[in-house]
Amino acid sequence: MPDSFEPPRGLVTAEFVLEPLGPQHNVADYAAWTASVEHIRATVGFPWGRWPHEMALDDNLRDLERHARDFEARTGFTFTVLEPGSGDVIGCVYIYPPPPSAVEAGVASVRSWVRADRAALDGPLWQAVGDWLRRDWPFERVEYASRA
């Protein structure tokens, strides 16, 4: 990430709002993913089955704190996906470098999920995030499993 680049702090569409994930989202984030474990595991980009896994609310809080630290350190960017109006957590987007064995300069590895009861938003989220990454981020290449 170039030092001069200021990462966007969010994305707003008619269907959802993205904002940096942080500790303030803990209860709603926990409720969102724990109600959709099998759906998330079946989502393109989550093939390995290690996450989501059972954890306590306090463990989830530590995970969100880690994501917030990564954002501030510019080593990874995690966004919560919120429903416009209600502000309810309906998903998550992760923008990180590829795994250490595949790290390339200028490449981002992106994954996203939406709650099972918002499954119809998976494709629109993928499209909007892909467009946003091409338009507003400095990546040379983005690895984000197609929803086509």
C-alpha cells in the first residue's frame, strides 16, 4: 500500500453500507455470522471450513479488535456490511494481502459473506466491491472469487 494512499473509509449503495469493522459491531457481527455458519461456509471464497467456527462473544470481540488494528496499521482492511436505515450487520468484506506463500506486490485477496437471510445480496456486494476496488484502491490485481 503506497504511503500516500488514504484507504477509503466506506462505501454506500442503495442496498448496503460498508464501514470499517470494529469493536462497536461486536454483538451485531456475532449475531450475523453465528446465524449463518453453514451459509458462509458454502460461500465462494470460504472453502477451507476453518471459519466460521464456534467462539464466545469475547473471542469475537478480540477478533474485531485485531481487524481494527490491521486497518489502522494498513496491513488489512475489514469492512462490516450494514443494512441502510436499520444499520443491522448483514455481512463482511475482508481485503488482505494474499497468503505468505503467494504474496505479490500490489495484489489484494478479497473475501466477503452475507447472512443467509440476505443471500440475494451476495452478487450485488461482489459487483459493488469489485468496482470500488478497481476505481478507488491502488491494487494492480484483485483476487476475489467470481459470483458468476
